[in-house]
Amino acid sequence: MLLTKELNEFESERYSAWNFGPSNGKELKVADIVQLFENQWKKPRVDYIDGPFKESHNLQIDSRKANINLGWSPKWNNEEIFSQTINWYRKVHEESQDALIVSEKQIAHYRELNFS
């Protein structure tokens, strides 16, 4: 929401890639993310195989640009972020709920928690 406001107020110098992710030092290993999903939703089974592709053990998103230019920082911890993501997929894919309605409800919930 902050980025949308920013892009509407300024010229195209702000039009570029933006990352929104955990605070520095709060990164999760890929295996940690998979484990969070497996703990909360049994449907997506993950099989680990050895293959020719090298995967990083850590995937990091650099959110400094959003922090510096927008004053943005995450309001939820990693577990809550992934819990909300898993919940969205569950409702949309398992329960066949409308994705727009589920998204709007999650945004309203987030706003209540963080802006009231």
C-alpha cells in the first residue's frame, strides 16, 4: 500500500524492482520454510532429491530499499507471514473460495492489526 501511494505521487524514478521481506538477521533457510508449510498444511508434500542444480541453503530478500525510501518494515514475524500465506492457499485451492475475497479479508485483518 505504501509503494502504491509512493508510485502515484512521484514520477517514474520510483518505478523499479522492490523487495518486501524479513528484517535483516531474520532470514529463514529454505528447509525452514518447507517445514513451516509441512507443519501447517499436509497437502503439498516435498520430496528431496539430488539433482544437477545447485540451490542455495538460504534465500534472502533485501528490503533495505523499501525501508529507506518508504519507511517500511515487516509487521509480522516469519511464522505469521507464512501462516497467512498457507491459509490463503488452503482457502483458495482446497476450499475453492474466491481469491479476491480471501485477499481482501486478509488485507482488512492486516490493517486492523497494524494500523488501528
